[in-house]
Amino acid sequence: MENDTTTSDEALVTAFRRGDQSAATALVHRYGRPLARFLHGRGVPPSDLEDVVQETFFKAFRSLDQWRGDAGFRRWLYRIALNAGRDHWRRSRGRGMDHVTIEHDTVEGTSNPELDLDRHDTAARIRVRLGTLTHMQREVFLLRAQEGLEYPEIAGMLGTTPGAARVHYHHAVRRLKECVA
Amino acid sequence: MICNIMSDRMPGVAHDERQEWSPGERVHLDSCPRCLAEWRLVQEVSLGWGNSAEIDLDAVARRVQLRLTNQRPVDSSTVRPVRKWVVGLAAAAALIVAVGSSALAPRQALSTPQVVSILPELGDLETDELEALFEVIPVANRTVLPPLGAGLSDLSDTELERLLAAMEG
């Protein structure tokens, strides 16, 4: 079940509630990496990612009774991750969430060192510019561009409307595009 | 118009292998600097930033299972009320100190930020612990603290930032 891509989130949650521990493992495998990327994009350093992801899943499974099936499991999980990220930020004041750092940034390497360097510079510029956006612009942009989520889902996570999320995204893109032009 | 459609499709094409640009869209991408820059940006963020976010999923799953197993079954029914009770005591103590301070300085009105800043350890509380505190602490200034029953995740950016600023002094 670990790498199960066909069973729905709801079915896995139901299985977990019935005591099937492998369903929890399947959900960790399904969402662990996207969550790590999501949290890393918000400034959680790689050395802390496993802990924050672990905390997110622990809180999610512990409070499954509070999950109403009408909001998707992923949306609910990301909201918990946002809170876990904020908790991490409070614990590590000054080096956290809203100060997007560039020291841990790496991009996937190619066989061309010049191209790698150029991409690294571009990634660094984007991260610095991300830090100048408003909180909502940054959150919406990362959820959309980095995670590929749709506006209604993003709006549900951030407590806004799909239309407002779209506006935030376009404002963010307009400012970030200069980094790659 | 096509630029807006292209923009909407970009995250999907970048993330979903089943989605791809049509020949017409490719032609547009090659000829529109605005769309090309946005596409490069989305590609960069969607594909290039995963490297340093690698985690050991098996280890995470094992630790989560272990924590869930070690969690006492009475946790939700017994521990939480006790924690609320302790947090309530802490809040009451803070209020006593605050009232005492304001009595010594009668011209200085008691405000919620003052109450909160008296407990510096509040900044170390987890989100759910803070929410428990909000349930028991008297609300002196509704513009800083959320309405009773509201979760931290329900706050707007401004409200959350003001709350954090108030807690951090």
C-alpha cells in the first residue's frame, strides 16, 4: 500500500481510522515529499524538514476526527503544515518562514557547469525576490507554481477566494519574472 | 487573451506529465517574451527546487507511527483539559501580575499586548496550545486577539502578524 497511487485519500483515511497502519504510511509516501518542498519553499532549512513534516503528519493523524470530508485531505494537511511551519518559525525566530533564505538552495545538476551556475543564480534571485513579496502573494505563488495546486484549493488553504488568489498570483509573477528575463 | 490561458495552464503543464503544450501554444511561447519569461519562472520553481527538500519517507512514517503508538489513549479526553486548566492558571497569574502593574501605574491602561508580553514563554507554545490559551484568557482587545473559538489559521495576515508582534514584544 506504501506507494499506492490508486486508492483515494478518503479511503486511506478510513482504513487508518479502522486501525490499518499501512494506510498512514501510504499517506506519508503520497504527501511527504510535496510537503517537504512546500515547507522548504517557506524557509524551513533542509536539516529541519523531516522533523516539521513528521510533526505535520503526527498532528494530522492525531486530530483526524476534526477533518471534515468536505474539504480535501490534501488541503487540510497543507493547512496543518502551514501551522507547523509557523510553529517552527516561532521556535527559530529570525531564521525562519518569512525570511526566505538562499543558503540552502540547490538546483538539480546537469553536465554543464556553466548552465548549473546560471540556474543557481536564477534560483537565488527568485528566492531573494520572493522575500520582498507580500505574505499572500508568496504563499499563493508557491502553492500554484511549486505545488501545481488550483486556485479553489489554494483559496481554501489560505482563507481567501479563488479570484483573490488569482490576483495575488499574477502580482507575484509580474514581479518575479524579472528574475528570469 | 491567449497569454491568460497560457498562464493558467503553466503550472499544470509543469507538474502533470499528461499535460503538454499544443503546437499552437508552442508557437506562441516562442514568440511571446512575456509568456516565455513566466514559463521559465514556473519551470524553475516547479522542477528545480526539489533537490534540497529530500527527506527519508520511511523514517518519517516510522517515527509518526511510533509517536501515535506511544500516545496514551486518554490523551484527548484527559490531558487536554488538564493542559487547558494549567494554561488557564498561567493566564490568571499573568492577569494578576498585569493588574498589579497597572495599579502601580494607574495612568497606564492595561492592554492585551501587555498581558501577553508578560508571559514570554507564550512564544514557545505550539499553535494548538495557543488556541487553548485563547479559549480561557479574557479578551481585552479584540483587535489583537482572535474571536473566541477562532483558530490561528482563520486569522488574516494582518491579524496574525499583529498577534505575533504582540507576543514577541
